[in-house]
Amino acid sequence: MPLMTALESAFQDLRYALRGMRRSQGFTLVAVLSLALGIGANTAVFSLVHAVLLRPLPYPGTDRIVQINREVGGAEQHAMSIPQWEFLKNNATAFSAVAGYRGGGEEPLVIGTERQWIRTALITTDFFRALGVQPVLGREFHADETRPNGPRAIVLTYKLWQRSFNSDPAIIGRIVTLENAAYTITGVLPKGFWFPPKAVAFIPLRPTGGITDTGANTTVIARIRPGISIAQADAEMPAMFESYHRAYPQLTLREETGVSLQPFHDAIVGDVSLSLWLLFGAAALLLAIACSNVASLLLARLAARQKEIAIRTALGGGSARLARQFLIENLALSLTGAAAGVFAAYLVLASFVAIVPFDLPASAPIHIDGTVLLYALAVAIGSGVLFGLAPLLTSRRDLNKGLSSGGRNEAGGNARQGVRNVLVTGQVALSVALLVASGLLIQTLYRLSHERLGFKPEGLITFSTPFSADLHHNGAWSYERTLLEHLQAVPGVRAAAGINVLPLEGQNNYPGQRDGHPDQSVGGLEYRVVTPNYFDVMGIPIVRGRGFSADDKNGSTPVVLVNQTLAQTWWPDGNALGDRISVGRFHDRVYAEVLEPPRSVVGVVADTKTVELKDKPRPTIYVPAAQALGGKGTGEVSWVLRANATAGITEAIRHAIAEVDPGQRVLHMQTMTGLVASATSDTRFDAWLLGSFAGLALALTAIGIYGLLSFSVAKRRQEIGTRLALGAESSDIFNLVLKQGLRLTAVGLVLGLAGALAFTRILKNLLFGVAPTDPLSFAAVAIVLLAVGLFASYLPARRATKVDPIVTLRYE
């Protein structure tokens, strides 16, 4: 067939398809909405998957950049020590560059008289070389600038250079003040440079040989040499670990078994990838159910078009011609649904990204770009072909029967009925997988929300006040005490207290041991600096001994409180009172920069959740703020106020702080219940979105069962009428149809439960307090599906009992 003739014929088929869609507006609306729902959900989720998981990192040769991890206790830890980094840099032959970095937090940058807070990162030499990035102005750091007493240098991002320095081309060599120290600008990074910690300035990481170096605080990345694969480089790591272990036996943990390589992209996305792939899989299942529903609708519609098909065949329309017509009709339907779905995804994507509670490490803004549109187009075409297969495969056109029976073809009808049974069974099975997964996440959320916190969050307001480094290292207690007095005077505030790190807000740990017992040591002893009334404000009971008082001040006997976990670890009978703890010692090794005089244990406090809600309480000690030594804090104080929730109280708090220091920043003001809720935000989001998909899938499945049985009842009207004429009871007809619906539901349920046993195992890392094979979740889903199947089957079964046998037999 000439090309022009083929195009003209295809255009005619398209016009016919569009006219058919206009004539059958009810069918078109249901089909388009089903497809828009499935394709729109897929498009929105794929936008995230593409931006975070599939898009290459914006570095040259990104496939050769790896992160070097330690293997500790059978698990990977994404941080190393400075000695480990230096050893790998000097001895590993598979890498062209090895570098380390740490997050530097927010620091004040002073430019002239202007003061702004910027996020920094600490990096070693060769950091930018490992990424394959060169500054567009100036250079990266020299080795001299990473020495403890070397010249201070700073590299700016292009954005900071534009925003704060007006893109001054003569910026190299200029002096700026960062955290009260003078830094020389040595370089400006290229436009579009991106790095996950979101730093806008980079300063040298200066090894000191102290505890911050020997602790696992540094993330190490490397660039593999050309011609060497990741597998080959990884094969070198066991020998590197053994050599390091022999060189530094005192710095290697007993549980540390080796080092391994991980593609840098995989390391960056981390656990986010599991959540995104889970959501993407759920969206794909939803689309499959929507396509199954549309296929069922097309099969029902095909029954009404048998006479049309027979006439077209009689007029010379061959099988290929009819197949092309059906394909174009299906593609017109799927592309219309895709257009509606993509438009909906475009409208909601920004809001969808905004409510995602976990950080999305995307190197560029997340939006519907050309790749996403191509994906949506591919999904639309694939869906059109997929749901169009069932009508094509079951369209058995017997010309004589088609014309003589007015288009009814029993053989084709039976085939179509069998295919629709399979489609509905598949819908039930897919719905089971979504329902079980969402049920497990909902159970996890419930268990997390009922996890024992160890404190009373109700009625508490929290916020933090960052201090400059010089104030904190010189001892900020006098300033804290002044702030505390002003906060307690705020109308509506019943009590106030301060702590260096709130529960569930992070960690701050140091090595420590029971004085005189080097065998009883903890490498990461959580260290909390608190004001005397902290435990009263938080509602944390003191189970033995006493709390802190005004007498526990600088110059008096150093004291400490321990939590129950530490008391039961070091003192099995729990009686820690009168014993002493040495902070800065670990197996009798002294870490001078954090060493403290031994502290006397004066009390044992109840355990609280420390760093993670899912983790057990960690061994923790509490030190009175008046006795805290410089350098033990986090650069800020977190405050907890037990207050009445009155209008304007937050502004009153800010005003009270401004009275002490107008330039003091107040960050993260929220209720403690809100802070606790944020600890479950990831699980809540996964459960909410997966539950929404499961609910939509369940609704589509119910519609599918209802549509199948309604079609079956209409097709079997003669049989039903004959049964009733021969004496069958209405209850017999009701049970006949009802059993058909429940049989399909049961078969799909069994298949779905079997599939869910395998599918839910991938959720293991997202669950808490519930197993992936939790029988309660599986049983609940079975009950829900059977109830939905019963409900969806009831109306068609009821309608079947209303068939009038006389009218039916007379018609036939």
C-alpha cells in the first residue's frame, strides 16, 4: 500500500475512533479517567525516580566515582577516620584521587558590614579532583592550606559568588570573615555545581590527630583510574584493610571486618531509593489495574459491536484492517488518558514534591521534562496496545452467524467472558499486594506512634539558639542563664530548660569509661549538657539518686547523671551512685582534647529515645550546664518550654530573646509533639501514599467485579429466565451470581496473597515492630477483599433475581 494511501486510511480510522468516543461519552469518560489516574500517578512518581535515581550525577565520568565504606558488624558504615583516608590515599593503586568531606553546618559570613549565615562543608585536598570538577576562577586548596596551622582558604559556589559578591571577576585573593576568622578566597566553582550536603562554600578539613580524626566522622570518596572497573578496584580493598589493620591495630575496632566500594550515586540516594522504587512499583500496579479495567470495558463494548464487525467484514474488511482500526481506537483512548494524566501530574507535582518528608538528592529541579514526557508517551502507547490485546484476541468473527444473529457470537462471547474472568482475577491479586504493603506500613506507623518516648511531649515548645564558636568554646553558661531567666518570665511559660541536643534531634557522643574499669568503655557515649530543671520540664523521672541543683556549679565536685541503659550495662544491679565516669578515656586510652576530670554519679534517670525513634535508647550521660567544659556542645542550645498554647506566645518568646541579644537567631520553633511526629514523617508519607494507591486499586477492582457480573447477567438473561421458568427460586439465582463473584475474588485473593509474601520482603528496612509476613495484615486484607467482592457482587446478583422469564423467553 502506498504511503499516502496508508496515511489517509489511518487518518480516516482516527476520525472514526474520535467520533466513536464522542458517541459513547459514558464509556469514554470512565476509560479516560481510569487511564488518567494510572498514567498520571506513574508520571508524577517517575518524575521523582528519574530526577533522583536515574539521572546521572553532574560530574564527568560519574560511573568511576565511588564511596569507600567500612564494614562493621556485617553492615556498611558510610564514614571513616582520617588515618584510614590517609592510608588509602597513599597506598591504594586503583584510584587517581581519594578525598574526604564532612558537613560544616551553618556559619556566619561577614562581607564588609553585612552578616549572613551560609552552609559550609569541610573537604580534604583532591576533593574536587575526585569529583572531576575544576573551579572556573582560581584553584582548589593546596596541601599547605589543610595543615592545622596553615593559611585559611575558602572556595565559593557560583551561586554564592553571584549573590554575595556581584560576580566580581577579581574575587580571587579577597579576604572574608567566616566564624570570626579571616579566610582567603582561592576559587569559584562552575555554574550548576551541585553537591548533596547543599553547601555554598568549602573550607579545608584540617587533620589534628585528635579524637575528631580517629573517630568515624569523614565520608571518603575516590575516582577510579581509567581502565579499571569498580570490581577490580574493590578486589584491592581486602589487602588495603589488612595492611591498615597491621599498621594501626589500635585504631581498628574489633567488629570492623573490612572496607568496600559503593557507586557514589547509590551512596547519595541511600534509603530514599527504596521508598521511591516502592512508590513507583505501587503506581505501576495501579496502572495495570486501570488497564485491566479498560480492557474489561472494551470487551463489554465489543459485544455490542459484533454486528458492526460482521458488516465491515462482509464489505471486505480483512483481519489486518479491523486490527488496525481497533489499535487506533485504543491508542486514541490511551493518548487522551495520558494527556489528562500528564496535565494532572504537572498541576500536582510541585505540591507532591513539597510534601515528601525525606530529602530528595536531586542535582536539578524536579519537573516534567522531555524524558518524563517520553516515558508518559511510552506508557500511553504500551497501555493502548496492552488493554487492546484482549478484544483483538477474542474477536472471533463468524460472518454468517454475525449477520444472522444480529451480531451475537456465542463462541466469541464465551472467550471474552473467560478473558474478563482472568482480568478481574488479576485485578484482585494486584490489589492484594498493594493492600498488604500499605497495611504493614500502617501497622509500623501505629507502633512508632505508640513507642515509649521516656518523656512527655504534650504542652512543650522547642527551638534552638545557635551561638558563635568563640562564645561557645569560651563557655556560654552565663549567656544561657540570662536567656533562661528571660524565657521563664514570658507570660504563659510555666517552666523552661535547655539542652545541647534534644531527643530525636541528633547525636553528640564521646568516648567514656567507668573510672578504674577500662574493660567497661563505650566509644560513643551520648553526652548531654542540661540546665538543672530539664528533667522536670520534660517529665523524665529520676529513678535513683537526685537530679541537678544550683549547687552543681563550676568549681564544685563534677557530677553526672546516667540513663538506665548505661546503669544496667556497667552496674548490673543498677546501683551506679557514688561511682565515677571518665569522659575522654576509652580502654584507658586518653583523648586529651575531650578529657574531663572523673565525674561522680549522683543519679539515674529513666531512658528516653535518643537519636532514632526506631532505635533502643543509647548509653547516655547528663552533665550540668554550669560544669560543662568548652568544646563539648554542638554550637547551639535547644530550649524546651512548658507553656500554655496562647496566641502570640511564640512572638513573646522571640521578643524575650531579642531583649538579651537582638542579633540572636531563633531556629526551628515548633511543638515537641510536632518534633516527635517528624520522626515518623517518612513512614507516614509511605503509608499515606501507598494506602491511597491501594484504596484506588480496591475501588477499581470493585468496579471490575461489578462490571463483569453485570455483563454476565445481561449475557445470561435467557439462561436465567429459563431456570426461573423451570422452577428455580430467586435465591438460587442470587446465589449463582454471588458465587461467581466470590469465586473470582477468592482465586485472585489466593494468588495475591502468595505474591504478597514475596513482594513485602522488600519492605523489611521500612518496617518497625511488624514482620513482612505479619499474619494479621494478611488476614485483614483477605477479609477486606472478600467483603469488597461480596459488595460488588450483590447488586448484579440482586438484578438477576428481577429477570422476568416470560419477557425473556418471548424475546428469544
